[in-house]
Amino acid sequence: METTRSYVDLKHQLPIAAASVMTDENQHEVRCGMCARELYVDEDSYRLYSEALISGLDNPFRCEVCREEYDDLAYEG
Ligand SMILES: [Zn+2]
């Protein structure tokens, strides 16, 4: 019974949307923090991701699908 609990824990962190397609700018592979899908981000975002993991924080990245789910939950309050 911990379906919604992780959302609460993440409240202090903004989820960062990342695209699932590699582009010239976004060449660093990360994983969606919720569904573990491969995403691609630029160097700055990748550094943030590395620092979050090193610091023991949750993976802040979300694929487009998971981010929409997060938004829905946020609106429901
Ligand atoms: Zn996802």
C-alpha cells in the first residue's frame, strides 16, 4: 500500500521532463524515475542527475507520460 506515498516524498523536488528521443543537444542517457524508461538529456541535466544520485536523492527525471500523471495528481491536491 504505497502507491501514492512516493509522490509525497517527491514534493520538495520538481520533476524534470525529459524526452525519450536522442537529439544533438540531449545525448546523455538517464532513466525515468518512475517507469525506468530511457530518456535523453543535455549535459547540465545529466550533471544534476548524477548529483542527485550521489546525494541519495530520488531520480528527478520523468518521461512525458509519468510527468502528466504527476501533474494530474498535483491538481487533485
Ligand atoms: Zn516514466
